[in-house]
Amino acid sequence: MNHQPITYELSTLADTESMAQRVAEHLTAPLAMALVGTLGSGKTQWTRFLLAKLGIAKEQVTSPTYVLQHTYLGPWPIHHFDFYRLESVAQVWDLGIDELYEQRCLVIIEWADKFPECLPDDCLTIEFIETSHGGRTATLSASGPRATRLLQRLSSG
């Protein structure tokens, strides 16, 4: 079921925006997206570009690090979480995130690798890695049928 991962080279902000555009063009809900990467690797910036492509003004999209969750109204509800400050699985479940996984919405989780046991079986993971030349790579991998279909659509055009 799983599709080969796809890696994008993100040398500039324009590359990051272009990748977000491609994902937005092929996105359908429900879908959970797990964003992984070090502090400053581009998770929130990429989310800002993605949500802009879905009709949310870029300046409205901020990191949910301190409030833990933001909800936006796009083509479907978009729930943007950040696990950075959470300390336990119980805190994640207290957010009610599991109730959102099957709703017709988009769930985006920054620092998702802190609590992988709280991710749904069907999830698109995007790992942002800073490169030695100041750019980044973003590798998209899928688990489950919805995320796999998205990777297939991205691969085919």
C-alpha cells in the first residue's frame, strides 16, 4: 500500500512555496500530516504557504507552540497542532486530536515525532532536514490509503 517517498529540494522560500502549492493542488480531506524537523527547519513556514494556497491569509497562520492548536476554515476545517511543549501522551489525547482524525478535515501536527503513538495509521509524514548549503530537503512518506493516494497524485503530476 505504501508509496515510495518523495523528496523535494528547498533551496529558497520560493521552492518551499512551490512544494506547498503542489501538495495543496492534490490535497483531499480527511488527512493527517505529521511534520518533523528541528527548530527552524521550516515546518511553520511550509504550513503558512500550504494554508495560503487553501485560502487562509498567510499573516493569519502562526505557530501554535504556546496555544497548542489553531483552527482555520478553508475548504474544510484545518486543525494545526504543535506537540513541542507537550510532555506526555495523555496531554496529546487531552487535546481531542483522535476525534479529528476521521472527520472531514485536515490535521497538521508540528513536532509529531515526539509522540508517534498518537498519530493515526493513515498519515502523511513530511520530514524537513536542513542541508549544509543553507537549504532544506522535505521528504514525504505515507502510511495508509489516503496518504498513499496523495503521494501517488504528487508523483504522477
